[in-house]
Amino acid sequence: MFFDNASTTKMDEDVLRELVEFNDKYFYNPGALYENGRNVKSIVEDSRKQILRLLGANDGRLVFTASASEANNLAILGVTNKSMKKILVSVGEHPSVYNTAMELKTRGYNVEFVKLSKDGCVDTLDFKNKMTEDVGFVSIMHVSNETGAINDIKSLVEIAKSVNPNVIFHTDGVQACGKIDVNLYDLGVDLYTISAHKIHGPKGVGALYIRDGIKMKPIIFGGGQEYGYRSGTENTMGIYMFAKVLEKAISNLRNNKSHVCDLKEKLLSLLGQSGLKYSIHSNNGCSPYIVSISFIGCRAESILNMLSDDGVCVGNGSACSSRNSGNRILENMGVSKVEIESNIRISFSKNNTLEEIDVLVEKIENNVRTYLKNTSV
């Protein structure tokens, strides 16, 4: 059973069947001048337009990348320059944003980090205090990959633009896209990152929305594909599948979310009846797709491995930094060291069932009790 869907998701079976047919018919290079190449180029452009439409973008461009991490790097490194006196980044960002911001600091940029509230969202008061006229770039994620906390991006954009109308606002929307309502026009963001493999699409394809008027410089050089922002032969199959899975995710967004809410509700109900000692770090306002939970007295890695031996996969935070000690996001939420050491992340998808929740809780309860018994001897 797979409950680490915040790290990746199983490819949609209907789309997977199309993948084989697509690869057989449309394997040509979209940069080729002959008809077959032009046909593939047309498919890429149609997919681009479809994704922009699905995300409610009434202007701007979509640049396809090899991952969301690359898209985040492009967003930050592609627009920041030394004329920007200050850059604001949430301390709760994914490593592909946070570590890129840290790299900017080593290059001499003035980067300030915005605090988190206890609920895992950006501390609005701290953001207001740090959002001064000299801030040229802001990056704040839409949904936390650790806790599912949902930031009010529209309000944060309005705050930022009221102070400096020219500030460039970037949002990592990887855990939001296809799971909660996303309308780029309504949000008002300048840059927005998305990923295919988080919504049952293929790995190896991400994208960055760039609003009209935003000046961008490339970080990968070559043949000048993707408007010159991202050189390299396009992942045509991945791009086509991205548009397909996003359309399916958005058309079923309400039903999928309702199903996942039922999964989360049953999980918490059964855990509440188990008698186990635990703490939840995903509040009621969080995305229902992610539950951050600590089983007090247990080491998270041990519980994760014990569950794995039972055929149950859960996570312990971002897969991009799961081998690192500690947890930056939980630490900045004020979670105790004991809770952090015992924290695991359970994340759902449309494929999980209520029956699986029964098994999941049974396995968690058995393994936690076994661990506590063995460590107390």
C-alpha cells in the first residue's frame, strides 16, 4: 500500500495506455522542420495552451522543464539580479527553493526568510514587516509538502504589490496544482511552478508559468527551445501526458478531494480510538492530501522501515531531503525535538481506499507498540 503520494504518484492507467501509442506515433523531434516534427511541435503547443487554460491563466507563457526543482531554480535564478536590494523567501519552502535562496546568499544577495506560524502557514505579520519597498522578489509556496498547510497566496500577493507594485512574486504550486482550486489570474502571481508526477503523470516533466512582462534569463543554454528560457529537446511525451493528467485531475477535483477527506477523517478517527500517543501537525485548514504526525517515543526512521517490511509505504518529509537530519519546517513551527524525531508523513491519492486505511492503522498500531515495547526493555 502506498501512502507517500506527496513524493510521487502512480501514473494514471488510462493515460499510461495512451503513452505507448503516443511514443509509437509521435517520437519525432519537435525541432525538426519536416512534417512529422512539425506535428509533434503542434502537440507540444496545444498541450501548453491547454495547461494554461486549465490553470486560469489569461496571459503569460508556460515553460516546460525536466522537473519542478528545475522550474523553481529557473524562477529564482532567472529573474533575480544584483539591482534587487532584498529578496524574501518563506522558511517553509521546498529544498529546491530554500537551498537556491541560500545559494543566492553566498553570492552576496540580501535574502531574508519569512517565519512560519504554528499552523505551518507563513506568518503574515512577519511578512508584512519584512515586505518593504526595496524587496524585488518573493517566493512563497502554495501548499506545504511537509504538512499540507495552505498559504493565502492571493492575500500575500496583494500585500506585496501594495508595497512595491514591481515586486516579482513566485509560488511553488506543486502540492496545490490538480488538488485544490488554482486560478493564476485570480492569485495574481508572476511565476508559478507545477509538476506532472504529483498528479499521476510521468516523472521528468515540470513547468513554470511566467506572466507577461516578466523578464527572464535562462539557466540552461543550448538550442533555444522553450522561448529561449530552457534549452534542450522537449520531453514531448511527458508534456502531452502532463496536459492529459491535469485535465483529468481538475475535472475530478471535487470528487477526489471529497474522497481524500474521507480517508483522512477515517485515519484520524481510528488513530483516536487506538490509544496511541501522537501529535498532529496538519491542522483542519490544511490540504487533506497530507497528514504530518508524530508517534511520541518512536524514531520515525524505524517506524517507516517497519511499515515498509509490512508492505506499507509512508514518508518522513520531502523526498528531496529525507536523508537529512532534523526537519526545518517543523522546527520553524515550534514543534519539539522529540516530536520531530518521531514524525512521519502520510499522504493520500485518489487511488487509496477506505479499506486500506483500516490496514494502515492496524500496521501503525502494531509497529508502534512493538517499537515501544522493545525500547523499554
